[in-house]
Amino acid sequence: MTVWDRPEPPTRPAPLDRERIVAAAISLADEGGLEAVSLRKVAARLDVGPMRLYGYISTKEELFDLMVDEVYAEILPEERPGDWREALHILAHRTRQATRRHEWLADLLGGRPALGPNALAVTETTLAAFDGLADLETVARAVETVSAYFTGAIRREIANLRAERATGLSDRDWQRASGPHVTRMLATGRFPALAKFVHDGTEVDADVSFATGLDWVLDAVAAKLARPSA
Amino acid sequence: MTVWDRPEPPTRPAPLDRERIVAAAISLADEGGLEAVSLRKVAARLDVGPMRLYGYISTKEELFDLMVDEVYAEILPEERPGDWREALHILAHRTRQATRRHEWLADLLGGRPALGPNALAVTETTLAAFDGLADLETVARAVETVSAYFTGAIRREIANLRAERATGLSDRDWQRASGPHVTRMLATGRFPALAKFVHDGTEVDADVSFATGLDWVLDAVAAKLARPSA
DNA sequence: TCTCGGCAAAATACAGTGTATCGACATGAG
DNA sequence: CTCATGTCGATACACTGTATTTTGCCGAGA
């Protein structure tokens, strides 16, 4: 018995329903991050006592699951992608865009299996793009590998973005941005490769680094699909 | 000014120090997960009032950062890897093993930039393995892409593991394990590809699926290192 | 030796959290 | 008109991270 099994409460549910609860929670999270979402605040925003929510949701984690699935509705592409590569490409970019709109998604991505109806629809569309192209085992590996990549990449990107924001400095000025600690560490000479990196590295655009890494991984998948044994 | 800049308190620090605090927090987390770590419980385990901790740590998030860096000490390989591929391979597998020992690491991985001394040492070793092999830009892309992959893969693996544990069923019995919801969804016929997948798919070993995905990504990186423009 | 000042540590305090429980009220049935 | 049901609100509890106040010790000066 998970969230998804719970039926909408029977009839006269007042002006309150799950959709409204989830929407309130999402707007709260959009404004103040995940930690700004408390059942009391969600309830307050709906002019309702905190306990009312438990008629629609049985735990805060469930609310998070519902929020995530709501965002998967934004991720689902509106038109069926042409081939598997386009499908994964679009999925990755739409997930990233959604995370841009809902930064808190980065904190939840990959944290639990996504089994809501919208997430399932996304998975369906993705798998459908592989129809007849390879054995299920290979398809699974392909989808999971690409998903793991963009999930991890998005999380790191948001983590860096927040760090920059907290220090007010750019990612390129890594040393200063991270406080004297890193600078001092580098000065010890114990990290020559890292030091050279920080010193000579050029500022990289997050968009292109995400897209480039994605292309690499997609190339890898393409190679495996072409020669399944390799 | 970050955690790493804070000096150990001057001299007579009682039998208490950061190491002991972090160790207590880690053992608490190992036993009961991240949510079992509260400053009060950590303090209690050290026979100390909760406020004592604030002489060594200024926020709970800092404690988490310290815990993560402590685990990076386990991740750091004891001998210098032969080439870049071995370096990334080892890094990925050691990170996964560490997460197996400290499951809570999955919740923190990629959530914040890892800038502790041990994390820096790990980065140093990894970068050093690329010395002279390619321009910095390419090296960055290589390391970040592989890291994104294994970070995401480890998180998903732990997420699935927990879901299995919660339902007591195997990942292969996805439908039942996820409660009637998924089963019912699949029965609607709206997800034919997914249904076929769940129905025909074979149980996959987490070890091999992690290793296989990793090899794919490493192959991709190798291809790019060989032909930098491609 | 006694007293006082400073300071580390402990106790208390506060605002908030998720959630359980209980009491009132309103609404429908007989 | 009465009574039962069941929904909703208020209250309560155990806990959180952290700020503030109180305590008590220990060394310096008289």
C-alpha cells in the first residue's frame, strides 16, 4: 500500500484535494527550498488545520513523492520522440529544465524509486523508443546508464550553483569561493594536479558541460547497441 | 569561511574533539540512517551536553560535511593507480563499497561540493592519473561524466534496495513490491512497453549492472580521449 | 587564605517539526 | 425531534536545531 494506491477521499472533500495540497507544497518549495515545506505551512496556505492533510496524505515523504510525480508531468515530452537517442536526449534535457524551475527536485532525484503515474508515463515513452531495437537487458542498461548520468550531473550542477550563491563567487574562482581552506590546501603543494587544474582551468558553461557529457554517454550507448557483445 | 577553515579549538579540549564527534555521528548513521543523527544523540553518545558540540561544529550541515569527508578517507585508494581508466574504475567501485558500508552516504553524495581534505586528496589522485594525456577541458569532462554516472547509479541502487527492504520483496517483482498501484497501472494497457519489460525482464544483479554501465561510460571516455575532436 | 573575575560547561529556553489523540459539531437517518 | 456518524479542529507529545542564561570551577590578586 503506497501513496499511489490511496484513493481520493470519497465524496464531499470540501474545496480541498490532493492536487491543491501538492500545488501548495510545490509553490512553497519553489520559493524557499525543500526545507521550507512543512505540513503546517502547507496547511496554512490552504487555510486549513495541519491535521486535515492526513486525510489525503499519510506521511510527509508521501507528499514529496507526489510533488516529484507532479514535476514528471512537466518532464513528459509532448510529442513522441523519433528514435531512442532523441528520447534519452530529450528526457535528460527536460529533467534538467524542470530542475531549473524546481530546484528542490535535485534533492529528491534518485532518492526514491519514481513510481507515480507521470513517472511511469515517462518511463513508458522512453522504453517505447527502444522497441525491437535490442534485448530487454541491453535496453535496461542503456536507460539506466543514461539516467544515472544525468541524475548525477544535475545534482552536482545544483550543488555547485548553491555553493556559488552562498559565497557570491563564480565556480571558476573555486579556491576563493570555497574559502581560505582550499587555497591553503593547494598552497601546501600536496595537490599539484589539482592546483594546476584550478589555476589553468577555464570557466566552463554548465549547459555545454552537461550536454557534452550527455553526448558522450549517448555515444557509448549507441556503440553498445550497434555491437551488443562488445 | 567554511568548516574546513575552523581550527581545532586551542588546547585543553577535554577528551572531546572533532574526530570523536564525527565518529559518533557516523556510527549513529550506520546504525539508524541519517535521520537517526541528531545533535542531541551524538552528544549523548559522548556523555556531553548538546551545546558542547557547537564548540567544534557550527551547524548540523557541517557535521554532515565532516562525516562525508571521513568516508572519503576510506575511498582514497592506497596505491596509485596505473592509468586513468584504472583510476576512475577504482574510484567508482570504492565509492560504491563505501556506500555499502555507510548507506547514508547515498543521501549525501552529490548533494554538496566535497571540499574536505580527504575528498581533495581523492580528486588529486584522480586528476594525477590524467597527467599529460589531454587538455584540462577534456580531463574535466571525463572525470565529471564518470563521477556523475556512478554517483547517480549508487543513489538509485540504494533507493531500490530500500524499497525492496520496505516491502520485503525483490526488485524483480517490481509490480507487487510497489503495491497494487503499479500492477493496476500496467493492467490499464497504457504502458505496453513497460508492461512487457516488467513481465519479460530477468532479475539483474546489482553488481554487474553497475559494473557494466561503468564500463560503457569508461569506453566512451576512452573514445573521446583517443579522438579529442569527435 | 579569602575573594573576586573570567570562562568553559551545563541547564534552560524557544520556536518549530511530524504526527496521535480527543472533543465538539454539524449533518444525515430514523 | 433525537440520535448516531463521522469529519474537522484543537490540543498534546516527543523531538528537533540552536540561542541564551545560569552555574560552578579555577587561577590571580589582596
